Amino acid sequence: MGWHGHLHLQYTRDGERTVALDRHHGPLRVLHLEDSPVDHDLVCAHLKRAGYKVHVERVDTEAGFRAKLGSQRWDAVLSDFNV
């Protein structure tokens, strides 16, 4: 059973960003382009805390990202703005 849902980027009145994911079935397959292991762990913790089963793969280079991007079908791709 695959993932079905939507990813919503929302902004609070004070400018903070939040991400809302519709409930889905099966693990959410996420490719995460992130050079910081700490930030990666934080993203994973937030997804799990929200009640999602996740399979997250982190890459930290453009070459790694390109290789993983075509290796399977991803439900979401998250990227560090500075990488």
C-alpha cells in the first residue's frame, strides 16, 4: 500500500513555517538533502511525532542526491536551503 496525501506548507502570523501532512497509509518515503545530521534527526523526529511511519534517506551532496533521486519513487523530497 502506497502513500496517498498532500504536503502543506503553512505560515503562522509571526512568520514561522509549519508543514502539515495529510494522514496516509504505509510508510512515507522521503529523500532528505541535508548536510547536518542533527537537522536530519530533527526532521525525522517531527514526522514521527506527528504519527507518520517514515522511511527517510539522507544525502549530503549533489551527486548523492542525483543518484538517490532516480533510484526509486519518493513521496516527498526535502532540501536544506544552503546545500
